[in-house]
Amino acid sequence: DAGVIQSPRHEVTEMGQEVTLRCKPISGHDYLFWYRQTMMRGLELLIYFNNNVPIDDSGMPEDRFSAKMPNASFSTLKIQPSEPRDSAVYFCASSLGGVYYGYTFGSGTRLTVV
Amino acid sequence: GQQLNQSPQSMFIQEGEDVSMNCTSSSIFNTWLWYKQDPGEGPVLLIALYKAGELTSNGRLTAQFGITRKDSFLNISASIPSDVGIYFCAGRITGGGNKLTFGTGTQLKVEL
């Protein structure tokens, strides 16, 4: 299995532009998670899906952030408009359900908003 | 949101030394996991624990699920240069479904 695949690996964009991050989870995993990592706040859960349905989006910072999972093999995290404080590494992770499974993380997308 | 408190925040040790780190929470957890993150990569699962008091090993790594269910410990024996990285604890709160809460991380640096 190729693992969780994220694209792009790096993104540099100007303030005010729309940014779309993409994720392909491991086939068969029914949970998908979006995390943001910064030095100040560590790993923060933004939103997670179960069977393509958003379950908890309480970590989404504000209305500028939105996430979708149109099917079991693809998810997007969109920021519109982007701001410099959105600069961070964004991770996607997937897992099977139940307490006996850990998450498998992708390699992340490093976002820089200038 | 809630974060787990990890200590120490960073460690600088000599190659061959043993390493200990721990994670504490005010909530009761039903699962404890330990991850390692290398630079430029996502966290990778090292060890998973499912029962209070459980002690589990993975090579030179040993982790324990605290009896109170509010803490966990990770030990690395005879550290080597490739142990360098950030170690995160993570846990599932009882009744919290499949959501993992991550610790603040312990940065490990190994001196040759």
C-alpha cells in the first residue's frame, strides 16, 4: 500500500489567495483526519470524517477553512482567503474504526502564506 | 482543545544512554499511543497500549499504560543516532470515539 498520499508537499501563496490541499487515504480506512502542526500549538485536529461524513469540525479555525470528502478515496482542505497566520504543516491521516487502531499519517503539506 | 502534557520538552543525550519520557492528562484514556516524527515527515506509530498497567515493547522501545489511565511512559534503551526526532504521545478519551488527542512532543537529540 502506498500509504496516505498528500499533495502538494509544499505550497507558497500570497495572502488572500485560495489554497486547496489534497489527501488520498489508505484504501479501506473509514476514518480521515486533518491536522495542523505549528511550533506554538503543536498538532491540532481540524476535522475528521467517518465514511465520508464530517463528524467533528470543532477544530476548524474559522469560516475561511472548509473540508470535503466526496468519496472514500479523496478529501480536500480549502482555505479561502488565506492569511499569513495559516502558515503551518497540514497533515492528513486515516485509520480503521475502533480503539485498536492508530492513525497512519501522510507526509504533510507545508503551507507558507506571504 | 485538550492537549496532553509531555515531559521533558527536549532531551540531549549521549549515544548509548537510556531515555525516558512521559505523558500526563487530567482525563481518563482507554488507549495510549506513541508516535515518532522525523524532520519533514508525518508521525509514525511506534507502540499502542490498550489496558491499564500494560507494558509493551518494540525492539529497544518499551511503553507502559499507567495504572490511573491518566498517564503513559516511553523508554528507549541504548539510544542510537537514528532515534533523533520528536516523540508524541496520543490517547483516546473514554467516550471520545476515534478522536486522538496528541501530546506536546519531546524532542530527542543524540550526541555521538
